[in-house]
Amino acid sequence: MSLATRRAAESRGRLAEARCALRLRLKGYRILARRFRTHGGEVDIVARRRGIVAFVEVKARDSEASAADSITPRQRRRILAAAKAYIARHPDLADHEFRFDVMLVAGWRPPRHILDAWRE
């Protein structure tokens, strides 16, 4: 992948994450973190609504189907590792329910929010 291609993908990803964060806020979520990184992995968005903390993976592709297909078992493990690190750093959230969501971004349609996309 060329540097220009990598930069374009990074820019597209940041825009998709911003759109998803806005969509979540409009749905009543509070954004706790964006691009939370650890040595073991990364979570694109950490959001809370009522008693639920959602670890949200954002995928932007040309179609929703290709976006959904791009989430690999390895990525899920990395997201889980980052989620565990986040929880460890925020013990005040220990009494909340946790779930893993996905937001699919394709074109300029509103992001599609898939609740509880997988369980660990």
C-alpha cells in the first residue's frame, strides 16, 4: 500500500469515526473515548448510555457488506484486549453492562449501528 493510499484510508477512517460518534450522541450516548489504544489493541469508540458501555468498531467501505466482512477474529481479540484495559482503568464502570457494537459506514448514508454484534 502506498503512502498516499494509506493516508487516504486514514482520512476516510477518521471521518467515518466522527460521523459515528455524532450519530451515537444523537441517539443519547455519551462518548467516553475515541481511538483508545493499548499495546494489545484499539477500540474506535467507547460510548455509554444508561447502564451500558459499548465498545464500538467502525468500518468504512464501499458497501455495508464489505464493511461487515472486514471484521476478523484477530480484530475482535484486539478489541477485547483494549476493552479489558479500558475497564481496568475505569473501575467506576464495573457495574455497567458491556457489549461490542459495530457501525458500518458506506457512502454518505447514515452509519448503520449493529448492537451487540458479537459476544466474548
